[in-house]
Amino acid sequence: MGLMRRLCLVLAFLLAMVPVAMAQDGADTRRMGVEIQDEGCPEGDDQFCIQPGAIQADEGRTLVLEVHNNGTVRHNISAAEGTPSVIQDVLDEKILEPGDTATIRLSWDVLEEAREEMDGRTVVLECGFPGHAALGERLVIHIGDEEEQPQPGFTGGVALLAVLAALLFAGRRRS
């Protein structure tokens, strides 16, 4: 078997595995670590913060937030004023002592319902303790993209590479 034929077979195999790898990569769930801080925030030592301060909830995917209180005082995660009721119902105000971690799971159905209930595409979570949100302890969640999300599978460049590999293999076979 010639080198070119072997390369074509390997390329065809790898291209066939792309959709399988994409499907098994937790494509329906996005996990994010989130840190609550009451010192050492980018805005200054006298500020509170949630890092990252903004995240993207991708279309069709459940968002799982692992929220860790990295601070020295008690914090919580609650819905900011004006947050859709469906988010408030799921959130169930998480109180975190220093060092505690809480998991917040927002399914795509909940996020989509929230997006339909409000005018914009953002949800704000914050610490509900007096003054904490005003000091910067807020997390903005952007729901979905303005553009349609590409679906996993043979699209664009991957499909073109698959066709080229097949043509190369067919051409080498005739020789």
C-alpha cells in the first residue's frame, strides 16, 4: 500500500471521527467555575466581585455554574431585580460561607424561557446581601448568540476535506 493511499485512509478516518468527538464532548452542557471574591478584585481592593463577571450561555446547552466563595465573608447568589421568574425559581438563593461551593444548573429550556420573558438577552445574578452588588458582586449571563449556532457534523471546511480525501483516494486507485 502506497504512502499516499495510507495518508488518504488516515485522513478519511480522522474526518469521520470529528462528529463523534464533537458529540461526546459534552456538547449539551457547559460547565463554568465562578469565584466570589471580597478582596483582590480587578476594580480595586475595596470592591467585591464575581469572576468571570460575564459569561455566555450557548444556544441549546445547559449551563452549570460551580460557584465558590473565595472570600472571607458570607455571600449569596440571587437574582437581580427584573430577572425573569423562571430563573428566580431555579436559583433558590444559594448562601455560601467562606470556602463553600454551590452548583447552579440552568437548563436550556429555562434559559430560553427567560429570554422569551424579557426584552434583552442578559440575566444578572448578584449577591443579595446589602451593599454587595453595589460593590461589584454581579454576574451577567448572555443568553444565546445573535447569530445561529453551527451544528456539529460535516460542515464547511470539514466536508470539503472529506471530498478531497475521497477524490485523492479514488485517483490513486486508478493509477
